[in-house]
Amino acid sequence: MKPKTLSIWIVVLLFLFSCSSPEKVNQSADQKILSELSEALNKGILDVWYPRTIDSVYGGFLSDFDYKWEMKGAQNKMIVTQSRHVWTCSTVAAFYPERKDYFLKMASHGVQFLKDKMWDSKFGGFFNLVDQQGNVLKSGKADRIIKEAYGNAFAIYGLAAYARQTNDTSALELAKKAFLWLDQHSYDPQYGGYFQFLEADGTPLKEGLLGVPPKDQNGSIHLLEAFTELYRVWPDTLVKERLLMMLALVRDQITHPKGYLQLFLNQDLSPVSYRDSAEDARKENWHHDHISFGHDVETAFLMLEASEIAGLENDTLTLRKAKRMVDHSIENGWNKTVGGFYEAGYYFKDQDTVTIIKDTKNWWAQAEGLNTLLLMSELFPDDPHNYKSLFLKQWEYIDTYLIDHEHGDWYPNGIDKEPGEKLAMKSQIWKGNYHTSRSLMNCMKRLKR
């Protein structure tokens, strides 16, 4: 081969090598995932839910649709689901400016229902459940109207997000009223935190309700989430004080040193545990005492978001605790074969390892896991857990076993474990689209960066 020809080939080979460098390969892979996430968000979720779920007759959003997206059920409306729709539509309006008017119109429709039907004009606070027409319903076995801190937290969350996108002062005022109502009635000045259950007039049930303890991690993490969203648009001193209190409570008291949330709490914030109880008692009360890997990975994200919005600089404590929660979930609740986080684990007495007691994989936990794994890969790119590879495996799991590519949206649980979920309800009062929409939008933002 002549020297000139050899030089040309060297240049060509160097060019080809540079084109396939690890950085460029990673960028190409990210673009592919980004495209898939975009399709899953738009065609798979937003275009399926809206405007189908709009109740143009009675207001708010319809609740019940079967696996083929045909209306089926009572269409009762819960404050949690209604508020989550408001949050989703408001946040999507900011994420897709070209569709802003379309989504804000639906968000406004939802806000009006919260104002007209779900806010208690007599005692204050939001009702938990109404029928399709907006008539207040009693709370199940309690056989009376019960209000919940959890539901009011989501009302604050949705209204604050809407106010932030629209500068709607009436929506913000209602969010403020809900916050102050909770602070007056649900906040516990003695031990901290908030009582979950309240009578219609706001009297807190300090012993809990029907065997359910008075405080819990789920209400606490979503109050933290709500106060974070409210503080964005209303940087009030008391809001920040409660935001920081809830961050410290979730991070330092509710989270076990091993890195998992203790699910239910007594008034003094001591955890409810059945670890030393008889096996029958433990099994009967497993829903009050287990490891919820989905909540753990979700809380890691919520704590870091709260710390950022509160303006805490160099908050290594929250960062360290959040990482510990994610690592504990990966090491103890992650399916290494196909991906996905299991629903529940347990530390049995005299055992220092986690036993999986429920190996199903619910939809919302997988969405939260996807978001948090990518966040961790951004914060700790060289960590031995290799969060980016786990994120990719998690997306493959979701795409294969959760997304319904025929009818749209996600199955309630992964069909690798529960194939019958293909025929389960796609929408009901406990299944909306806020977990999935938030996760996909957050992942798309990070991949674009």
C-alpha cells in the first residue's frame, strides 16, 4: 500500500473511531430513549386520558374506565385523583408551551370543581369523596364524613401548580386557605407532623380511625411534596417552616437508619411494628408494617426536591439519606432478572436480611423508580450501582410489562407477575396519571440536558 493511501485510511479509521466514541454512543442511546419516553407520554398517556376523562356535565374528571378505556363504574370523585389531574394538566402546560392553552383549559375545569364541590364552605378543608354530581359521600366503614390530611395535601399541590402557571389569585388563595386550615386542625404542635384523619369540623382523630394509626409516612411525604409546590408560588415564612419540619421528620424520624420508611406512626411518632408479634397478628397487619420499596425511591426524590426548593445549600445530609434509601431498595427490592421494584419486603425478627413478602410490581412504584434512578445517575455517575444501567433496565421492564401498547396507558401491575392485569381497570379513584406523567417529564428533562 502506498504511503498516501495508508494516510487516507488512517484518517478514515480515526474518523470512524471518533464517531463511535463512548460519549457519542451514549448520546445516541439517550436520544433513542428520549424519543420512546416522548411517545409514551404523549400517545400513551396524555392523548389517552384527555379529553376523555373530562366530565362536561357535572364538572371535574371522570374516574372509572375499563381496560379498553370504556366508561365503567360509579364515577365517584376523590380529592386525590381530581387534584392530581389539575397538577398534571398544569405541569404539562409548562412542559409543552405549544399546548399550553389546551391543558390549562382542562386544569381550570378541574380547579372549578375543587372550588364548587370539594371545598367545605361551612367548616373549611376539602371533602375526601363525592359522587359524580358532587354530593358529599360518607367515608366507608366510618359511616360519617371524614377528612384527610393526605387528600388536602394533594389539593394544595394541584392548586399551587395551577396558580404557578396561570397567576390565578383565586386558586392560590384557596391553596393558602387549605394550608392554614390543615395547620390549625391537623398539625400536631406537641410532637410534630400531622394527624391523618379529621372529623368534618376539623377535629383531629388523635388515636387514628378504625384501627389505622393517626400518622403515617404516606401522608407525611405528600404533605412535604405539597408544601414544596406551595412554597414555589407562595414563599411564606410559615410554609417554609413547615416544609423544613416535614423534611426533617421524613428524613430523620420516619426513615429507618437502614434506609426504608416506617409506614405507620403513633401520635408521638413512634413507629408501629409487628415484628415481635405472633405470626398471625403480623400477617393480619402486614399493610401497616412492611418495606414499601416504591415509597422509598419516591421519597428520595421528594426529599431532594424539597431541599432544593427550600434553598438548602450543600445539603449533604438529605443527599446521603436519599442515596441510602435508593441503594437499600436496589439491594433488597430489585428484580435482578427483568427489572422492576417489588411491592413489599420485611425484616423478620432475628434476621438482618430482607425477605420479599409480595413480589408483584405496581405501576406507580415503577414510574417513581424510573425517575429516581435517572436522578441518581446524574448525581452519582461513577457509583458502583451504575444507576444509569438500572434506569435503562427499568425502562425496558416498563415498556415490556407495564405499558399497554394496544389500548394505551399502563397496567395497574406488571404482567410478568400478574398477566391478568391486562384486563384490569385503567382508571379508578386510586389510579390516575400523575406518577407516570411526572416521571416521564422529569426523565425527558434530564436526558435533554
